[in-house]
Amino acid sequence: MHKSRRASGTLAFFDVLQVEDMWMDGRTEGIQDHLEQCQYEKEQCTSDCGEKIQRKKLEKHLRFFCSRRRSNCQHCATEMEQKDMQVTFIRLDSSFAFMP
């Protein structure tokens, strides 16, 4: 459907209007199929972090931003979830802050 507009990476405004026109006219066949694959629809993160992410941004979220992504501690190399590592750093910082 309108590949030239989608290729530029921008939301095809006329595609949205077309879907709304179909809905208003009672032509609902195909809309559910579209919504199930539309890259602009949000879905729950597959790592169960609680975030709802646009499908087109899910891979980037999982790699760089998800609090449940796994990475190694820069101090001890222990692998843990990012959300746990942030708590560990806070604890390290506060415990070292009060050392004589």
C-alpha cells in the first residue's frame, strides 16, 4: 500500500485516513489483520519489563533500553539484569561514600 511514503520512515498520514474511512464505512475486513502487523502499534515488551513499545522499536528497546536486558557488571563481570545492576551501583556508590 503506499510504499514510497513508508520507505522514508515517516508515518503515512493518508494510510491512517484510509483505515479510518474504511472503519466509518463499515468495511472492517482487513483492519484487524493490519493492526496485528502494523509496525506503529504498541505491544508488551517480550522480556516482560512492563513497557509497551511500538513494534518497529522493539528490537532497539530489547538491545539498549529494556530494564530486563542482561549485561555484565563493569566492576566484577557478574552477569545480571540491567535493573539489578543499577541498584548494585547505587549500593556501591553509597557504601563507598561513607567509608573513612
